[in-house]
Amino acid sequence: MPRALPPTQHITGRRPARRSAPRIVVAYQAVDGFAQRRVFYTLAGARRYAQERVGAHPDLGAWYAVSFDGVGRVTVEGATLADLFPAPEAPATERTGSQYWTVDEDGSDSYTGEDDLTEQAIENANDLWASMTFGNDPEWSR
């Protein structure tokens, strides 16, 4: 009886081609001429290296990222710049409208919502317009 082939061997006697992990190549160039190219097999490693070189939030071009001071530039193959430099997440806050605290003439404070503030601003503008005088002629004053 023929002996069974191990599962790693193909019928031809050769081992199947080993699948390699996808490569991410990050290239760094500085204005003083220093250049370095590193190969990574994980996105976390590539992200850490790129952010160490040009910062966490660099200026992004179409195919490169430049540090805030313009000294270093990073290019990437096998991933995108958005993968290496994710946009900061906005804080999760629920906002129903603008809120304002105002201090009244008597020194007390009160809450004013956005709609209340608009009405109050219109009322203040009308009061200001009514108190304006243009010269001594009562016909020109309002």
C-alpha cells in the first residue's frame, strides 16, 4: 500500500508556495538628505514608524505626508496615507442648540437658549435704534 503524502506536500513532491503577508513599505526622506525605507507586515508597525517621523497629524498631499515644519516626508506602498494617519475622532457630544449665560443689570445670571438669544438681540437692537438721536432735530430722531 502506498504511503500517504503529508498535507504540506503537493502531488508533484514540491511544497506549495508559502503565502506571505502583505508588505507595507514606508519611505522617509528629510531635507538634509537622510533617507530610510522600511518594510512592515502589520499596519500598526507602519503607522508607528510613520508617525514617529512626521507626527500624528501631518500635512497630507496626494501621495505623501509632510511634517508640520516641512523637514520630513513620508510615502507609502501597500497601504494608504489615511491608514497611517487616521483623522482624529470628534468627541461624542449631543448638542441640542447653543447655550448662553447672561448677566442681567441687577447682577443676576440667567440661561438663554439660541432662540431666546436671537429674540433678545433683536429687542436690544430696536431699543438702541429708538434711543439714537441724529442732531437736535426731532424730525430726524426716531
